[in-house]
Amino acid sequence: MALNKVEICGVNTAKLPLLTNEEKDALFTRIAQGDKEARQIFIEGNLRLVLSIIKRFSSSNENVDDLFQIGCIGLIKAIDNFNTELDVKFSTYAVPMIIGEIRRYLRDNNSIRVSRSLRDTAYKAIYAKENMMKQNLREPTVTEIAEEIGISKEEIVMALDAIQSPVSLFEPVYTEGGDTLYVMDQISDKKNREENWVEELSLSEAVQRLNERERHIIELRYFQGKTQMEVAREVGISQAQVSRLEKNALKNMRAYLQG
């Protein structure tokens, strides 16, 4: 899936606008009053969010334009259901909505059709496995899962096999004895958990709001791991200047993330 396209669904992704928190608040006030123009501006101002999210599905064989459109549907649902009185950033609320919409699309468009009863059995097994892992701090066997949910081991194995996708990692797969089952929402992964990913997305937005020099310094310091002396030599300024610019950049980023 090519994600380096400049244009997706007729939208020039290189020229997508960025909205400040103040602009978002003002637009939501107008949206609540039924202002359709404000709603359209808010949608366009958050298309970068959709674009960032569909990159997560880069291993999918789905057309990027299709995923972008589905992501936009999730974005619109998030806008229409967002409660401005909650102390939550819009992006924090919208990300799970957009991801959920895309996953439903991928699930419903799976080329292998599986009966509802098999899916129900598979997901019961998956949820039971996750709960048992939390309680016992180890991965349960299929036999233990079968006893927990009252379904035979054979039925569970058949159900889990049925919902596997031969071309996608977005359907459940099981792990036991060398056979692996990947479940994007269920596997405990400290590095790639949903909340961490949302935080990384917010951090990326904060970095994008810095000026060019500050953004370059933050990239060299925190993404490439260079020292202030190394940054100073590369940028052509003193270490003291690098230190001041870095502190100012971090202050601005912190203000955005807490705003």
C-alpha cells in the first residue's frame, strides 16, 4: 500500500491545514450551532490525523484511497459525537473511532466469509485468553481456555483457524506450540499499545508545530540521539544556543500537549 502519495481521493495531502486548539474550540462552538461550513473546515483540518492513522495499516493489501475514505467516515463520526465538555483532546477521542471504522471495514471485506457463530466462539476464546493472562501472568493453553468458556478444545481451534486471514494481520491468530495468533487489540505489547501510539501521534503533532530550526534540533537530539555538541556542530551554532532552543521547543511542546 503506497502511503507516499501526494494526492489521496483528490486531496492534496501535502497542503492539508493544521488547526490550533483555539481554532478547534471556536469551530466546535459554531458546529454546535449547526454551522456546516465550520464542520467542513474542522474535517479538513483533521485529515492529517486520518492520514497518520492509515499508515498503521500499511501491511494491508487494501487500496489507500479506500482506507482514507473509511478513515474520514470515522473522523466525521468522532466530530459528531465529541463532547467538548470532557477534558479530553479531540485527537485522543477520534483516534480509536477512526481505527475502529477501518478495522470494521477490513473485517467485513475479508475475502474469506466466516459464520457469526464461529466468530463469536473465536472472540470468546480471545477475550478469555487475555483475561487469564492478566490473572495468571502466563499464556493459557487451549485446554484451559476451553474449560474457562465451556466450549470444546476442537471447536475453539476450528473457530480460531476460521478467522485467520492468509494475507492480513488484522484478523486474530493464536499462539501455542509454535503456531502464532496475532490479535492487534488483545496482545500485550508495551511498545505498541494503543495508548502509547496515541501519545506518539500527539507528540508528532506537537513537533510539527515548532518552527523549522527547533523541529530540526528536536529531531537530532531525541530521534537521532545526538549530543548538544554534535547538534551545535551540525547546525552551526553554539552549544548554549542549542540548549536554549531545545528548552524553548520542549516548553512549547509541553504546552501544546497539556493544552
